[in-house]
Amino acid sequence: MLYLIIGEPRENVFPMPPEQLVGFMENTVFPSLESLDRLAREKVVTGGAFTGKPGLAMIVDVQSHEELNKLLASLPFAPFSKMEVMPLVAFGSQIETMRGVVQNIKTRGGGQITR
């Protein structure tokens, strides 16, 4: 199962004194990125960090919703992030689905589309 994950920091995560920010980066952000780097060899199809702002996007390939949930929860920055999760279907599957839609329209007599 493929999922697009977009992760961004929750509001008010980064307004902190520099010494706290250093600790947060060393204890939370770096370990999370290292975890993602390891996952890239196993579960992440592609992805990367945003340029110019905090956050990331990735496509993961997992067997179930539960596996995805565990994967996301395992990231040290998870409690400080909002994660948007979108299930994906392969393009080939979408083509077949849309062909079925077109066939249903034709069967119901609506096959002529005028422009």
C-alpha cells in the first residue's frame, strides 16, 4: 500500500531559545532524519526534506494502515509534527478504474460528450 506523507512542524515548535533549539535538533530532529534515512532502504519509495522551510514529504510502501501508524509513531519528531497522510493508487490501477467509469457512462447512454 502506497501513501504520500507530508510532515510539518506543529505551530509554536520552533520559537524557543537557541540553547533549547540545539537540544531539540540534536535529540529529536537528527534522530528522526536518521530513522528516515534507514527507512528509505526498506519502506520509503522516495522523499526528502523541503527546501527553505521545515518539513518533509515521502511516499512509503507498507502492508497495512497499522504498519504505517507504527512507522510514523516511531519517529522521534512525531509528537511535534502534523502529518498529512494520503493513500495512493498506482497509475495502472487508476487507468483501469477510469476505464470502468467510462464504460458505465457509455452503458447508461451518456457516451457522447460535446465540447
